Amino acid sequence: MRVELGKAGALRGKLSPPADKSISHRAVLFASIAQGQSVIRNFLRAEDTLSTLGAVKMLGVEVQEGPEEVLIHGRGLRGLREPQDVIDCANSGTTMRLLCGLLGAQGFFSVLTGDASLRRRPMDRVAQPLRAMGATIQGREGGRYPPLAIQGGALKGIQYRMPVASAQVKSALLLAGLYAQGPTKVLEPLRSRDHTERMLRAMGAELSVQEGWIGISAPQSLHPLEGTVPGDFSSAAFFLAAALMVPGSELLIENVGVNPTRTGLLQALRRMGARVELLDERELFGEPVADLLVRYSGPLKATDIEPQEVPLMVDEIPVFSVLAATAQGTSTIKGAQELRLKESDRLSAMAQGLARMGIKVEEYPDGLSIQGGGLKGATLESFGDHRVAMAFSVAALAAEGTSSIEGAEAVEVSYPDFYQTLRRLLR
């Protein structure tokens, strides 16, 4: 699908972004192994999260889907059933990586696959420590790439120093640790999003944190969940950026999760001189939530993203790159090599697209250098990546001339109503 967008007038009004994708994934998986029925309100109905919902159904979990809520009838830690077919994770790396942790502890055989994009994404970062715990995980190229064949069984706890901060790997190991003999401890080199820790604690699990090590021990049982998933900050970020780039804009973005392990972009925006206010701060589903009021703040100033900031804004790097392209001065991003292993090589995708829009960009193995300037309309490729598609759509609003975004259907992965919402706010 091709979408054409041109330079916009002010964006005005209010919106509620889709439910948080990371929390929706985890709520479904954790509720499936809880004791009893969980009630999940405002569940994100997008391609990625529906892959997780489909996976738990294949594992014998009863799911009731209503217009306002999803009911998950948990089967307890040992109640999952061997799937009768291959589990298709489609484009969702979160689904596959977290399932590796869960299935590696089950006493049955399962196979995970995905679309062409997901089958190109390496899984050894999660498979290797799970093998050290005793799981049998095989795949292409020595177990590096999907499809993955998993023979679960008895696991033993390990201490594992993660070479790269990854909330998905951490979550997979903590899930496996619920079943392992002896404690499982994970050390992150940098802090990553902590939705798993918050949710497990809310469900009655005991976790320990000592000198950066996050530990969990079996046996434990999980209480059912009941709550409302907050809005996704990563989805809200595209409208934050749009309002900050288009003169005269003012948006109220309601019910946004503002977990501090997710909002590194807000810190970067403040350094750039952006005006973003957090209103009515509260809590949903054990997560901090607020309404975000964003106003056009005049030309932004360039800033640098250091390696320790990347895990706190890893999904926002594409849209930050667009903001940097309109800022005064040169911005740099360092320590972001993880972005080369996402749905696309996001560093290369953003560098290519911004260069087409007339921006001077230098690409490095772990980041970018972006010299701010005037954006020009261009034909831009999403590379099948939802965040790249939305980032270039936002860039088009501030560019002279018309831009065409190829492969715009990729937004269905996380924000199915993105273009409808954008057009409504531009009226």
C-alpha cells in the first residue's frame, strides 16, 4: 500500500493511542499460566499481539474476546498442552522470544515460525541461555534463525550476564525461571523496560533485585490479572513528533504509559527545547500513566543520544531521527546497533530515507549522525517495518512537496488506525 502525504497545517485535537503492545503481549502470556480467569481491558488488537493470542489458544488456553475486554482462563504453570501444529508468530519477535522461555520449560515438543522478516531475525541471544538452563532449541544455521524446534523439559536456574540489554531476553529467562530448579538471575548491562517485573509482582511472584541482578525462583504460582492496559508510549511518540515539527500544533494525548524505562524520548525532547507536559499522573495495571500535552515549541535544538539512553527509547529511535532532521545543528545516536536486528535494519532504513529527503546523514555500525535541515518530499520505503513507515509519514508533514510512503500497510502491526487518526487531527 502506498500513502501520499504533503506539508501539513497545524495538528489539533486529542487522541488516545493504541494499547501498549509490550504490556498486551505479556498480559496474555502470563495470564495463560495463572491460576484462574484474568480480565484484560483495552487489549491491543493489532497483528503482533493477535499472534500471541493465537499462540496461547494453540497451547490449550481458553480465550473469550469481547468488545471491551479479553478473558483468559489460565491453566496454571503446568497446564499448557502440546500444540497440534506449528505456531506462527507472524512478524512478532516479542511473541517468539517470550514463547521460547515459556515453551522451553514445558514437557512437550513445539515449533515456532514466522513471516519472512521474522525468519531473518536472530534468536540465538535468547536460545543460548535457555539451552544453558537445559532446554533443547534447534533452528536454522545452528539454532540461530527460525523456524525453531523446542523440546521442553526440566530446567535448572542459572546466573546470566546479558551481553546486550534486551527486555525480551530478560523476560524469556524470567519466565523460564518460574519453572527452574534453583534460582535464575539475570544481569543487564543497561536498564531495559521492566514491564515483566512489574506484572509478575502484581501476580504474586517474588522477585529479588540485588546490585543489578534480577532473580526469580520456583516453585511459584501466579494470581490472575485484572486491569486496563495503558496507551502505548511508542505509538504516542509519532504524534508528539508531528506536533513538535508542524507550526501551530497542539495535541492532548490521553492515557499514555509513562513507565520511566520507556520514556527516554521525553528526556531527549526536553534537551531539544520541546514543550511536553504530563497531566493527571496516575496508575493503571501497575504502570504509571499520564495525559501528554504537546505544543509546537519553535525550532528544536540538536542533541546526542548516548548508549545508556538507547534501551529507554529503542523503539523511538526512528522518529527521533526525523526530529533530528528538522533540528538546528547535528544530532548523533550511539550504541544503537540493536536496531539493525529489528523488523528491518532501522539505522540503514532511516539513513536512506532521510538522505532521499535532502538530509545529510552519516551511518555508523552503532548509530547515525544527522545534520538538521529542510526536509524535501520523496518516495520512501518502509522496508516492511511499522515504525519506519510511521516515522516517514510524520516526516512528510514537515517536508516541502509530496512524499510517498511505500509499504505503508506495515502500520497494521502496532497501530491499525494510524492514518485515520492522522487525517482527523489535520482537519
